[in-house]
Amino acid sequence: MPIYRLSDELVFPHPALAGPEGLLAVGGDLSPERLLLAYANGIFPWYSDPDPILWWSPDPRLVLFPAELKISRSLQRTLKKELFTVTIDGAFDRVIRECAKTREETWITGEMIEAYERLHALGFARSVETFHEGRLVGGLYGVVLGKAFFGESMFSAMSDASKVALVHLVEYLTPRGFQFIDCQTSTPHLKSLGAREVPRNEFLAMLEGALDESWKDSIRCIT
């Protein structure tokens, strides 16, 4: 399968052209315009220094539907204890940096951090934080487009801290009509919380239904 090299033009090849592991294209940049265009087409960046920017669209895709979130008995007990204070967009910069620190070979490079902080400033990247006795102990961040939330990463420095953040994210998204949380690639941890795999063509159809024309207007506004 060919790997497409991106130019300065804001365009991506169709996700169906991705290789067996989901790799679609290389190069380009992490400008807000390109990132939003990528997410709107079911594509996301994932690479490590010193590699070039790599763009992916895996098949199948791991998705969590809010109504299918699984809360174990132990997590239910944690929630009832109210051990954590939970905020939304209270510490985006700290959350993304903690996510980067918790991985030995992180794909959350300095370039990625700066790019998602720009998206956060524009209102497209959001975070959920869990605090215990005033200390940040867990959280997650992702990208919001239309009625879809694209999860990027999460961290936990205390048992159940990231799971509590996910529960609160679902509680925040549900009344606002969000249709799914994109978890990108499959992991046993996310599957245990109710996420399931869907074929890429089904995911793209779902994504089209979750978007409206506002994301196109957003790109035009920041270009």
C-alpha cells in the first residue's frame, strides 16, 4: 500500500486508502486547520520524535457510545465515596503534560502539546481533571467536533482517577447530544469500560452524522 506524502495544501487522501495497520499519510503540519480537517475525516496524528508526522485511520475503530459505558462495582464504590473533585477545562496544559510524562516512549511530543494547546485556546480541545485534596491525580483530553468527542489520552496517578474523569465526561456529553467517543485504537482497558470496535466505513458514516457545517466555518475563521 502506498503512503501518501502531504503537501502544503489542506487535503488528505481518503481513509480507505490507509495501509493494513491504519497508516495513511506522512508529513504536513499540526496547524489547527489541518488537525480539524483530519478529525472531520476520521484521521488523527500519531508519531514519536524524531519521526515525521504520521497520520492514521485504523480499521476497525474503537468507539465508546455513552449509553454503553460500563461502571464496575468497585468504580461505583469509588464514585459514591466522592474522593475526587472533578473539573472540565480547569487544567488542560497540566493534563496533556501529565499524559506525556506517563509514557516511556511518548507520542505526545512538544510539537503535539503546542498544537493541542492551540486547539484548546480555540475551543476545540477539552480536558477533564480529577483532583484529590487539591492535587491533580488524573484526567483526560480530546478534541470536540460537532457531536463527536475524539479521545486522545488519559492518565492516572491514583486508583480510578482517570476512570472517574471518563464517567464525568460521559455525564457531560450525554445531555448535550454527543453520539460517541472515538477511542481510536483497541485496548483491553477501554474495552473493559464498554468501548467496542466498529468497521472503519461504519465509523466514517457515524462521524458524518455527528458533524455539521460548523467545523467548516471554524476552519475558514482561523485560516
